[in-house]
Amino acid sequence: MQVHDGLPQPARGLAFATIGLALFIAVLDSAVANIALPPITRELRIQPVDAIWVVNSYQLAVTMVLLPLASLGEIVGYRRVYLGGLALFTLASLLCALSSGLGFLIAARAFQGLGAAGIMSVNIALVRFIFPHAMLGRAVGNVAVIVGISSAAGPSIAGAILSVAPWQALFLVNLPIGIVALLVGWRTLPRTPRSGRRFDVRSALLSAATFGLVISGVNALGHRQGLGLALAEIAAGLAVGVVFVRTQLRLPSPMLPVDLLRRPIFALSATTSVLSFAAQAMAFVSLPFFLHDTLGRTPAETGVLLTPWPIATALAAFLSGRLADRFHPGRLAAIGLALFASGLLALALLPAEPSTADLVWRLVLAGAGFGTFQSPNNKVLISSAPRERSGGASGIQSSARLVGQSLGVALLAVIFGLFPEQRIGVALGLATALAACGIVPSALRRMDEKAAAALRSEA
């Protein structure tokens, strides 16, 4: 179906249902494998250090091909990349469940990551063609709700499944969801314009090497592997990245959207996204240690106590997405960041023996602030790019989330090593600082918008 300014109902609702289902399982699978590592380690009789590659292979595959697949979507159409990624993800989920050895499972997880990248790389670009421009804020808000819930609820969902079924069930549940999403998406997803240019294989390889080496090095820091090897991987990735950027500067339609990053409002929105997701990751990983180790709560109690955060995030993202269609999204994003930083600071200042109420209102404040920020920020990011460059904008949006989360976990590992006694307070304090720093690019973004408006009025 060719589309101009969004799809009519009911096609719009069905198309977004496809986006929602596929994105939910793709983001969810980046989290559930962590919970499955102990039973996988026991059943396959492997060492825990080797089992980590069940997680790393997925994340590396996603980050290495996000930008190439976003570029491919502009060339062949976002619909083809999305449905192809969903089909590969569904098939790879079956292969994961059928794995009888570590090598096969790691390979299946890598293929699953490639499929997930096809979904994540163009989902926002497709949303821009599914919904009318006047409804873009609420559409992006709905995407933020799905990503937030699936990211936060992954461990709880995995724990519930593993309490009644073996680890293979974590992957088998993707099959019916993936098949339904494929059938509905085949009939309803819009056919978008194609750029007509050729796919740049050299840029794709440079992109994969840059992000693969840097994220692998950051993950090595996060998992406390050899410091020298981790730093060497990061340095090599940055060196390749320099070559990658120089190559992209000479291209009219670069795979790394340096043309979009030259726009201050786009670059500032991406930077703010990295900072916010780094802060979120630090809080999400450190708080379970606080609840379990410091307060002595059981794993089940810990999961229940953390639930207010994702619920508040979902509700706030849903509301702020709709408000972003009526009010200035940059101002809403700044308000959300201020609330997010306030909630993190309140968590850092928790009393020694907090009551449940003391904890819950702080989690709600942080979650609501995060949700209030994400929807309008993503709207600014995607709408600041030309429609024909929606793929590049979508790739950057997903890359910013993954890079921020990886950096947050790596910083947390360093804190846990340097400040073992005060690790939770230091981690939440740094998360607060990162969220607060995000307000600066948000303010600069507002100034850039005013300057652009002034220039338009003079013209």
C-alpha cells in the first residue's frame, strides 16, 4: 500500500500492531537471556564465562548492522527490511530453542540479533509513514511505551516463564507472536518511497567494525574482563570510526547520517538520548543489588518493588506523546529530564531503612520523568530529518539507546570495583548527574529552534 500522510483506519491500527508485537519481542529478547544463563549453563555443561556469549552475540549483531539495515531500508523500502528482519528473528528463535550445544546457540542468537536489527533499524521510520504527521507525537509515544515496558519487564517475564518451563520456552514464545505479526504486517505495512541509490558495502563493513569493536570493548569493561583487551578493542573501534566518518563526509547520502548530525537539533536530541539511557541502565542494574543485598528483600519482592518504575514510564510516555502533538516537544522533554533527575536523586538519598512507600514514590517519579522525556525527544529526533532520510534517523535513535545502555552498565562495573561499600549511592548519584547533563543539550536545542525560526521570519 502506497501512503502519503499516514494510513486510514483500520489499516493504521493493524500496521502499528505489527510494529508493536515485533518490537516488543525484539527488545525483550535482549534482556531475557540474562535470566536464562544459569539454567543454560547447567544443561549445556559449560562455564559461566562462556555462557556470556549467548548475550553478547545478540547485542553485537544488533549494534553492528543497525545503520547498514537502516540505509538498506531507504534503498529497498522499510517494509521489506522490517518483514525480512521479523522473519529471520522468528526462525532464529526456533533455532535457539532447538540448540543442543553452545556453539549452535551462539550462532542462532547472532542470527536472532540480525533479525532484531532489521526490526529496530526502521521501526520509527515506518511509524512516520503509518501515522499522519499531526499524530506523530502520540505514535512515537506508543513506541516509547513498548520499548520501555519490554526493557524493564524482561527479567520479570523471563523469571515467570522459567518458573514453569525450561529455558527453551523463552525463545519458543516468539514463534506465534512472530508469525501473527508477519501475516498482519504483510497485508498492512505501507510501501515507502525508495532512494534508488546503490548499497554501500564498504560503509557497511566500516560501520559494523566501528560499533562492533567499541560495544564489545565496553561490554568487556562491564563484565570485568581483561582491562587491556577491552581498552584495545575500544581504541581499535575508534580508529576505524575515524576512517568511517571521513568516508561518510564525502558521500551525498551517508550510511552514518552525518548530514543529519550536522543539524544541531538532531545531534542534540541523539546526545540527550544517550545520556538518559545510560542513567536508566545504571539505575536498573544497581537497584536490584540495593533491594536484595542491602535491604534483604527476596528476588520475588525485588521484582515487585521495581514494577512501579516501568508502569510510570509507560503511562507518562503515553500521555507525553499526545501532549507533544499539541505543545512544544522540546519543552516537554526538558520537564521530563528534570523529573527523571529528581527521581534518581531522591533514590540516591533514600534513608538507611526505607519503607515501601519511601521507595515507591521515588521510583514513580523517576519512571514518570523518563517516560515524559522519551516520547517528545524521539519525536524531535525523527521529525527533524527529511522524510526520505527517516531510515537514518531511525537507525540513530536505536543506536543511541543501545550505546547509552552499554555505557551505563560499563560505568556501573567501574563504580562497583572502585567503591564497593558505597556503590549504590555513587551509582545513583552519577545516574542523576547524567540525567541532569541531558538538560543542557535540551536547552541548546531550544535555542537552535528559536534561531531557525528567526531566520525563517527574516527570510
